[in-house]
Amino acid sequence: MEELIQKALAAAQADYIEVRIHRARTTAVAFVGQELEDVGERSGVGGCVRALLRGGWGFVSFNDIEHLPRYVGLACEAARLVGGGTETIANAPPARAEVRATPAENPDAICLMEKHDLCARYNRLILGASPKIQTSVVRYADSRGSVIFANSEGTFITQEVIFCGISLLAVAKDGTNVQMAHHSVGDLRGFGIVRNLEGECETVARRAVDLLAAEPVRGGRYTVILDPKLTGVFAHEAFGHLSEADFCYENDRLRALMTFGKRFGSELVSVIDDPTLPLLAGSYAYDDEGTAARPTVLLKEGILCGRLHSRVTAAKMDEAPTGNARALGHTYAPIVRMSNTYVAAGPHSFEAMLAETPHGIYAVGFVGGQTNMEMFTFTAEEGYLIEGGRLGRRVRDVTLTGNLFETLTAIDRVAGDVQHVGGLGGCGKGGQGPLRVSSGGPHVRIRNVLVGGR
Amino acid sequence: MNADLAERVLEEARRRADAAEVIYEESEDHSVEFENNVLKGVSADTARGVGLRVIHRGRIGFSSTTDPEALGRLVDNALASAAFGQEARFEFPATCRMPQVAVYDPDVAEFTAKQGIAMVRAAIDYLRTQMPDLHCGGGVSWSLTRRRLLNSRGLDVELQTSSFEMGIEALRVDEDGFLEVGEGRGWRRPTDDLMPQTRRVAEKIRLAGRTAPPVAGQLPVIFAPKAVGVLLASLAMNTNGKYVQKGVSILKDRRGEKIVDERITLWDDSLVDYAPGSLPVDGEGVACRRLPVIEKGVLCNFCFDLQTAGLLGCESTGSATRSFSTMPAPSHANLRMEPGESSLARMIPEMKRGIVVDQVLGAGQSNVLAGEFSLNLDLGYLIENGEIVGRLKNTMISGNVFDVLNDLVAIGQPAEWHGSEEVPALWLRGVSVSAGG
């Protein structure tokens, strides 16, 4: 394989060219209600070539690897069509590396029957938890594969990636009232993380049933405490995406908005992206441009101090690449992405911030979220009214919305209980999703958040 | 790997399994993409793969691969999967009488990157001439797919489809914040004219130039066609046979009952020439059709694939959607809501005071099955005295799809295509609106 790649690269008529080859075997097991919807193994192989010629990019993907030389030619031709552009790529030292995956228990060594039986057991637990449980979804997935990256500067890296996870969903129903609760784990630690989740099965089932009795929250402005999972989602969705250099690199106004040294949030808030944290969902050693991974502090005590780069965006902004160029698979060119993004621990505690909240909402878990860079909406899985510093009635349909910048400034308590949350989901951007990432943080309290509702 | 390989896989599979179905696909996609006013890249993607579904000892198994080196394990993997798989409640179809519908246009194969580049560049030039501050992006992508479906009962169907998608978007950044407006179209035939969409983007950005004062309370709301899909999502999910069979559809026992205003008629129509969701034959070899989902407010039909229908003791509606790497699952082809008597242009003056919703944030975040929605107005306008007075910001609207579709004031015309949905504007009598600071 290396010979095929090196020969093809050497023959290319381009200023810069790179090749990636992905090969993976995946196992999926999915129960929906009583039925096993999916069980089995799939395999795939594919490659891509990205070429830079006279300031323009060409990109070609394929899965007949044996014809690589032909696709190298096609990519150069596509780049020539773009031609006359201003694209460049930042300098990076050539690297040669072979990175092995280090899961505690390799899912490759577990037979399909064991994966099936585990899901069947979890599914029975959820379905049998209450007569109000209408249906369930239990989904297991693993992927064992390797990515080869090579470029015309002499970099040649092989990385093995072994990802494994499970997601548990309970759906409870009472008349037309349908409620759901969800739990998911997924990262690089191996098969062990999907074992012993019986307690979580019971918890999601109970939560879905309890939500049936919850009332929709009344719309209005509240002091809101986010749980670690929701804090992580906020860090990722609302702030992390703004820190991706391709958000602002070609827009002067946005660049001005994202000037280093500018205050963005209260001094309690620091946000970090770190692919080198071991074995989390978003961890890796080299990104998909062959740049070594490293941590990047995005927000330090409320002050903007870093952003995420690929070699392409780094060249545009005359900054250093940060190792955040990632591609979902062989059919995509790498773009700037987060890895493990989290709000750093603060000095407070959940118990104290709760006690100091006379009236508010405790928002827990995450159903979905969206941002348009300035505004965000996040829906919590469940919520509790806070009255007189204590958790009160359960409420549902808690959708938080607001202006990102105002909201970051309105954070007035940050606890120390950081959790990193991975899972089978992931991040979507530019049509590339779900990409494995984790997001995390501690409990935080935000003043004056708009909560939608009736 | 090529289409003949499908026969070889079927040959081996029928020797070892009770029944088998092979799907082979190859596709070729091309795209040109602009970002921040300039051409970012030209790309091409070719792909091929094979999927094998078996029924063995009464159970379903499946596997797929794109790796010629892994072909030897394909039948093994499918049989291993069948050891646990669902009990099959169907037989593979032996024949298919395909209806007439055009899904392939050879002009797509002739379309060139140069044409794509020219049309997006013209659109961006138009927008930037009028509003030099805009940051525009956009692109064109076109693809050709060939599918062959064979099974051990003798079915052998070949299908060639084309698709063509284009879009233009503009981002405006000023002291007040961001506004991003995008318009696009997907169809199975090419065009070299992106100007209708481009003019619409310019018009919307102009309308949003002024910010309206915040409003709250119970207000009438017009959903422009582009936003109606958010409401349709609840109807689509609840009439999907999969959700019915799982028992989670809140409409599962309501066939024949009136569920929404009697002026609403909704079709699932696979037979519109060149529409994005159209096909003559589904992913299992069952003929596609035109099916009423809701007729004059009354719930008529759910969509099914073979297995889902088998489990409920009814017939497939030819709605099996899949690729070579996935098992079939039912989904609607093109959802088409019949237009009404009014129009967006007439609704606005008649409404006097209310909101027009065009783009929303937060779709799908609420409990879609229950019909609930809670949406931030990404692009919405306030109407005062029958005129648009400006863009509403930091505003949420919430409600329940089934409530609001039972309390309609008017349906607009014409219906517009957005993706694989053809929908008119809807004027809802009262929706809960909350405003931020």
C-alpha cells in the first residue's frame, strides 16, 4: 500500500497533494421495541486525494483503491479548474508515525452473540420497567479501523482507531403524551464501557415515565442551572463552533468580533479543546492533515485567547495549525472541527449554587440544539423548578434560547464537577456528521435565560 | 467490483441461505462549492458497494461491503446476522410492474463543473452588487446512481437515477448581529439558472433590514412554505409505518378519523416526474405509487416496507428506502400538501397583526412525535397594520402541530417545493409567542 501511495504522490502535478485511505469493519446491533432491527457486521474501504494547485483545491474520493494513480490525476485536474485562487497551506513538519489503538478490551475480540445478548438484556430491562414504557431503542456500535495519511511533504502516518459505544432510549406514553429519556456512552476505552449498564437502563425508563407527569414549563426568563452534560453541549454548540477558524477567517467583521484579548464571558468561564485527553470520544494523536494533536485554550477566564485551525485556515490567518482538521470519512475533505471541548472546573459547588437560587430551573440532559452563531436554542431532556434553593416540581419541554455573548457573560457560578460526555452521537458540520467528539464541563448557573414554553 | 458481481453473490447466497436479495449500487457525484464569495473547491466522488439480505430458517440477516477483499466474508456475515435476526414476515417479490415516472435525465451526465461555477458566480455577483457587505456561499452538486436489485425468486431490476441540487446563501453581519438567508432547489434535472433563488435571498435580506419591536402572547402566525416542513415533520413521523408498527405513533389507531382541518389534503407521491423523492420502484422491488396520507383532514394511509407491513398484516406501499449498506425502512417519497385559495401576498394585509415565519432554529428539538414545537425565529417578520414592519429577533414560538393545524385561518397557493416536500403557506390562528430582551 505504501508503495502505491508514494508512487502516486510522486507523479502528481500539484503544489501540494495528500492521500487518505480509510478501512474499517463495523458491528451494529439495534433493538427498537421488541424487534431486532439490525445485527451484523459491515466493512468498507475508501480513499481520497486532495490537491492544491495555483491556489485552488481539488478533491476526489473513491473506493477502488487500486486505481489511486488515476484519482490523483483527477484531483489535480479539479484543482486546475478552480485555479487562480488564494488558497495556501501552513507549514507543518513532516511526520512518520504508526499509532496503535489502546482500548482496555478490544471489541474485535467479542463475538457477535455476546454483543447481541448484551443489547437484548438491556432492551428487556427498559421494556419491562413499567407498563407505561411504549418502546425502546437500544443501539450498539463499534468500529475497528485504520486511517493512512500521506502527503507530498513526506508525511506518512497510520492510525488505528477502535471506537465502541451504546445508546439507550426509553419512550413512555400516556394517551397522546409521549416522553423520552436517553443515555449514551461511546469513546475509545473499549468494550468495558458498554458492560454493567443495567442501572442506566432502569434510570432512563423511570425518567421517561416520570416525564409523563411533568408539566410543560411556563415560558419566561429564569435563572438556570445546567447539568454537566448540558454545559458541555453549550460549550460545544454555542462557543466551540465560533472558535473554529473557518467561522471567521474570511470575514473581517467576524474576525474583529473574535479578536484575542476580548472579553467574552464572565471570569469564571474557561473553555478548552483537547484531543490529547486519553481515550475520550474526540481523542486522536494526529489530525486528518497529519498535524500532531495538542490542547488549545479557547477562552481563559472569560478572555478570548485561542481558536481551532487546520493548515488551511492557519495559513489564511497567519497563525499556527492546532491539529483540528478532521474528516468524517474518506468521502470528505478535512475541515476545522472540535475534539474534546469542555468548560474548565470553577470554584463553586452544585449544592451551594442551588441553595443560592431562590427561583429558577435546573436543566438536565440534552435532546437537541442549534445555533446560528449568534442565537442558540437548546432543549434539555428534563427540568426541575428551583424554589427557595431546593429542587421542586419536574417540568418538561425546557428549551433555552438566547444570545450567546450575553449568556456567556451571565454565567455567575461554575462548579468543580467536570464530566466529559461522549456517546454514539456526535457533531455535525458542513454535511459531515456525526463526527466523534466529546463535550463536557461542570454544573454552571446562568442568570436571566429565556425559556420557551406556553 | 461491478454489477455482475451481484449475480455471483446471489449465486453463493442462494446455495447457503433459504432466500436472498442482493443490492448493488454505484454512484458518481460532482460538486462545486463557493464560500465567502469565492470558489472553494471542485470535487468528485465515485462509490460502489454491495449489500446482501438473506432469509434463513425464517430469520432476516444482512451485511454489506465496499471492500473487494471482504467479499468472501459477505455471505458468512449475513448468515451470522440471520442467526439472531428478526423473524421474516414477508417473501421477496418475484416480479415488479414499474409505473412510469421520469427519474433520470441524461443532461445531468453532461453537466460540467464550469457551468456550475458560472451560475453560482453570477448569483454571488448579483447579490454583492446590491449589497457589497454580504458574505455569500453556495454550490451545485449533481449525481448519477445506478442500482441493481436481484433476489432468489427471480426479480432483477435495474434503475438509473440522476439528481441535481443547487443553493445560494448570504450572511450579513452588522451591529445588530447575524442574518443568514439561504435558498436552494433539488430536482432530478439540471438547470443553469440560480437567479430565482438568488432574487429571493436579496428580497428577504432587504425585508429583514429593520428590526421590529419584541412581541409576546397569543398571536396569529403565517408559516411561509419554507417553514411548513417543520410542522409536516410531525405528520410524516406519525404516519410512517415504522412508528405505527412500534406503537409510538399517536395516529396509529386513528385511520378514517379527522385529525386536522378539512382543508388539508396531503399526498405521498412517488410519481412526480423528476421530483427529488420520486422512484418507480422501492428498495425491495415493490412498485412505488401515489398515496393519500390525509384527505380533507381525514387520516388515510401509513407508508410501509415489506417487513413492517408484514408485521401488521397489511401490504407494502412501496416505501422501502435504503442504500446498499442499510436494511430497508419505510419513508415517504414526496410529501405534497394541496394548495388553498389564499396566498402569502393576500394573507399579510388580511392578518393585520401577527408574525410571518420563514426560517426557524430548533426544529426537531421538541417532542416531534407528540407534535410539539418550540422554535426560535431565525428569520421571522412582524406584521402591523397589514404590513411587514421588520425582523423579529430573540423570539420563540411554541405549540402543538395537531392543535394549530386544527385551527387554520387559510391555506396559501401556490405550493412550493422545498427538498422533497411541496407545501403552501399556512395561516394559523393562534400560536404562543415569547420574547427575549
